[in-house]
Amino acid sequence: MECRFCKAPLEHVFIDLINSPASNSFLTEEQLNEPETFYPLKVYTCSKCFLVQVDEYKKSDAIFDSDYVYFSSYSSSWLAHSKKYTDEMQKRFSFSTESLVIEIASNDGYLLQYFKEKGIPVLGIEPTKNTAEVALLKGIATITEFMGVKLAKQLVAEGKKADLLLGNNVLAHVPDIVDFVGGMKILLKDNGIITMEFPHLMQLVDYNQFDTIYHEHFSYLSFFTVKEIFESQGLTLFDVEEITTHGGSLRIYAKHNDNGNQAVTDRVDILLKKEIVKGINNLKYYEGFEERVQNVKLDLLEFLIKQKRIGKKVAAYGAAAKGNTLLNYFGIKNDLIEFVVDLNPHKQNKFLPASHIPVVNEAFLKQVNPDYIIILPWNLKDEIMNQLSYVTDWNGKFVVAIPELKII
């Protein structure tokens, strides 16, 4: 196996999460009696460019298909984040009715709807047909394709180039990251702006966020390495923000090298130095991560076994991909967690892969009154606890496992 960016051989294992099904391969009741396909989930650190990555064990077109179950609009906090983003971009860059905003991985139109409300032309690029169909119903022009050089050239030939080209939580999802960034270079107007948001590798390492590792995420990104990737394609990172989404993410701003309209801010050098001081470009920084994750595993298993022995009911909230990574690596099944609640009707009445924990609606939670609710998407902890504040009526408690076990 070689690095998907610099092509150096990959020899240093960051963490081996053994084997698991694809994190969003939910099962119907009929499928519970059928074999499941498990894929390796071994993560490597490149000793040359320090890109942390998994191999493309399951092909991206098989993951992002017409049965894809993640719809962005079911999170109120994510919608609020997206609206705030559109307001900030409009204020900073003054887009108009003559501009074109293109979003890569536009999902169900959760973000572009806010640019559309401002009268700014938009175009979504979304490979999953079922989410794209929802966006089309909102009146958001969407093409169902994977982003890369080929698609970028096609769109440019049709007269489409972006004033703002954005992608939230997509950069980590592409197996050919060089082709992806190269496509953005082609699709961007001469004075256009790129923004990308993605979980920050430094947060993953420092706060035991191993559950953000799953087959959809091919790369785990530091600012240090992303800067090198963009520079290799003729793009300059001129600004960066550290934001709170997904347990700590980066929002990067990029431009063509010869675009003199955007000065490089001090934040670029500040974050780069911060990462280097941490050791992001040294293999030693990545050592010991697997051992820390093992401690998280033992703590949660001990808690669940104890509750099982004394007859307490334990449920979970949020049928998120990160939750499936945690459950499957820890070997947790439906004998220790009775059910998981999720607002997304596309997940309800199905079962989590491998663990076979049933996914139910919120009304079921109110009927059963579990003693403990494990919040699997811990990055949405505050939103979920506020939504489920009524569980205190039956003395229910919340549990999060990352970065360490905490009962609330």
C-alpha cells in the first residue's frame, strides 16, 4: 500500500480497528439472517507527508450509493452552522446575483438553500441519488456525480465556474484526493474562493476520537498536510479557522496562486506552527494512540456489564457512523444496548451493522424509560441532551465515552 498523496510506502500503523462492515450499511429485519461483509479498518501514517489514511477497502461508489442514509438536514445544530456560514461568506466576499456558488457533497441541500434564499445562483454536486432528489425538490440544481478533474472539465465546458466552491466534510471522503483537489483548481474562477471544512487530525489524536475513523473517511487531515496537497495543485491556503463542529474541525480558505485579491492571513502561520510544536510532522506524535483507545474500550465495557448485572436498561441515541465504529470495535451487541434512537426516518426500523441493535423513533424511548442513554454522536451532546431533557423525569442519565467515560 502506498500513500494516496505522495506515493511513499505505508509502513507505520496508527491504529488497527480490525474488521467491520461499512458504517452506514444498515440492515433490514430480513437481512439479519444473511451474511454481512466485513472490511479491514487499519489506519496508517505516511512517514513522508504525514497523511493519516486507510486503504480504499470498500469502493467509494459502493459507499455513496442510492441507499445512503445520511441526510444533513436532520441536525438542527448543523443547519444553524450552515446558515451562519452563508451569512459570514456573504458578508466577507459580497457574492451577488451574478455569482455562482457550487457545493461539493451538497447532500439534501441543507446549506445551498440559504444561498438560494439570498438570490445567489447555486449548483450542488452530490453522488448519492436519494439525497440529491431531496435537494431538487427544494429547487436546488444538483448533478449526481463524483467530483474530480473529469467532472470539472465537463462543467467548465458548459460555462460553469465557481465564485465560491465549498465542501463540508467531504475532503476526507475521497479516495483520490489529488484528482479531487485538481478538479477544484479547474472549476474555480480566477478570483474565486474555495472553503473546505473537515475534522482536524490534531483533535482526533489529542482527544481519543477514534470513532471518526470508518470506511467513508479515507483520510485524516492536518493543516500541515492539506497545505502540501493544495500547493501541489497550484492552490494557496490564505486563511484558516479552528471551529467546533465534529469535535474540532478546520475551515480552510484557498485561492489560485496568482490571485492577488486575498492576502495570506497570520492565522495560516500560527496554526502551522501550533501543529509542528505538537509534533504533527513526527511519527512519535502518533504513537500510543491505540493504547489510549483500549482504555476507553475497557471503561465502557465495564460500565455496560455492570449495568447488565444489576438489571439496568441501557439505550443509545444517534445511529451515527461514528457510533458504529465504536460499537463494532468494542464488540458491543444488542444484549448490552437494547436500542438506539434516531430522528432520521431512513434509519428507523432498521438495524445497526454487525451489532444488530434496532433503530427506533423517539416515541419508543419515552415508552421504555431507560436508565442510561449513551450519546454516540458525542459532538452533538449538548443538542441531544437539550432535546431529551425530559429523561430526568424518570431519573435517566446520559453517558458519553469519548474522550473518556463520563456519566451526566
